[in-house]
Amino acid sequence: MLVAPLVAVYIVSLLLRNSLGVIAPDLAAELDLSAAGLGLLASAYFITFAAIQIPLGMALDRYGSRLCLVIGAAITALGAAVFGLAAGTLGLFVGRALMGFGTAASLMAPLATYSRRFPPQRFGMLAGLQMSLGMIGTLLATAPLALSAATIGWRASFLIIAAITCCIGTAIFFSLADESSGQPSTGETLAESLAGIGAVLRTPSVGRVFVMNLVAFSSISLIVALWGGPYLAHVYGMDLKERGTLLLLPVVGQMLCSAGWGAINRLTGSYKSGVMAGALLTAGSLGLLALTGAPPFWVLAGWLIFFGSVSAYTPALLAHGKVVCAAPDRPRAHHSQRGHHGGHVCEPGRNRSRHRRIPDTPGWQL
């Protein structure tokens, strides 16, 4: 009962994040949006999603996951409704921005809940479950959303998503009922929270993870979430259902291969082999598509499956990490380092605070 609504809210997040991919050409035609307008519309989600992350981490530490997720679900439902009822570009932009704001906690809040309520040995399994099942949302944003938009229209589809999000928020409210509501869960001050965030940002691996996600995970997001739909419509003349079906292929490839990278890591004894292979194959496949322009359909379909498969290493790497440790200059892990960011990163089996040794258990170590 606890895990199901937490996974469901992440599914909705990925569905809304990638929802423009198949409907973008129809949206542009109905509301006379240019390519720049579509790009701006897509970015509205990510701008608010990113801007709220640090304040969100502090709120998770102070008020817990329940309050953040319930408020987030309400804002998400409002954003989906505004988007579905929008009469112009401004309404679409506001709706997307609200959706990004509301879904900002959909991954971090569940992970914080798992870290607080379950033994450390189960965190890796629960994190992997959260991320792998969450990919259902990306899958729903392809052929199923295309079918829904073709049947009842994209506006009605978003209104239904808004109603479902309200139901998920209600389920979270009752499943996390034992959390204190509205009362700070820590006694730390704002200055202490900011100091903890600064300590996390000084961790050497944070920069590497940021660059990895910037250039790797964003690649498939750009194709599935936005530009894949216009590309298939303009270059191949595909209709809504055909675009949705074809964009389903890389998502299925990503879902099936997410677990495969963990097996590669275990066989080679290092996550680096999977990362390097995935990075090189992703770069090579993108370069090949850029050179060919419009390959035959069967080549394009095979490329989409391959591209989705090799891009799976980024979320798989996050899910198959190692335990996190206390900050080097603190005797214990600071709340803002544990709750939102999963903890301060250190080498497996070592605690830089020199107070105790931490065994190699699943967690967030990159």
C-alpha cells in the first residue's frame, strides 16, 4: 500500500514530462505554434522542475514526504487541467510550468521515504523498482497517449490525467498518514540546511553525475518527449497513432535493458564499463542518424530500439549505486544531505568522517 502510490505519482510525472512528443505536431497545428514555440513550451516544465529542487529538498527534510507529495499532486492536477483547457499559448505554458512544479517531488520524496522507513539493504531494490516501474509513464506517453488523443482528443486526455492525479494524491495522503503533518521533522535552521547543500555540491562526484545526465539522459528525453514526433511527422509523414507506436520502441528498449546494465556491472566488477559502453554507443548512434538524415523505415525502427537500450545505463547506474556516507567535516550525515539528495557520496565501504565503517549496501553512490 505504501509503495504503490509512490510509484504511481512517478509514473504520472514521466507521462506528463514526455507528453508533448506524440501530440506536438497536432498541438502546433491547432494553436499555430512554431518550432521555437514548441521548444519554449517543452522547457516550461523543466524550468520549474529544476528551480524547485533545492527548496524541495529542504522541505522534505523539515516537513516530510507526505505534505510535499500531496501539495505537489494538487498542483500537478491543476496544471494538467489548465493545459487541457488552454485557449492559447499562455495557458499551455502556465499549465506545463505548473506540471513541472507539482511533479518535482515525484522521485526524491519516494526515495526519502524509502531511506527512512526501510533498512539500508532494501534501498537499492526499492530505488530500482521506483525508477523501472516509473518508466511506464514514458511508455504511456507514446502509443497509449496517441490513441487517447486520437479517440477523445488531447484536451480530454489531460483532464483525465488531472483526475487520476487527484486520486493518487488522496492515496498518498492516507498511506503516509503516520507522518507528522505540517510540523517540522528536524530542528535544523535555514543556515544549517544551506550549509548541508553546500557540502553536497562540493562532493567531487556531483559534477560528474550532472554532466552525465546533461549529455546522456537528455538525449532520449529530447527524442521521445518532444522532437521525435515532429521529425516522424515531417520527414516520414506519419499520423498521430503511427508516431506513438514508433516512439514506443525506444521506451520498451530502455525498460528491458535497465536491468541489464546491473548484470554488466556485476560481471565486470565495475559500473564504469557499462557507462563507457553506453556513452560511446549513444554518441555513435546519434552521429549516424545525423549523417543519414532519413534512413529507411526498418533502419529507423531498429535504431530507435537500439538507442533506447543503450541510453538505459543512466537510470540503471543510479539504481545500482552504493551506500552514501556522512560529510567529511561532520560527525554524522546532515539531514539535507540524507533526505533529498540521498546522502553525501563517498567511496564504498568508507566513511570520510572517520567515525565508523559503512558496509557496501545499496544506495546512491556514483
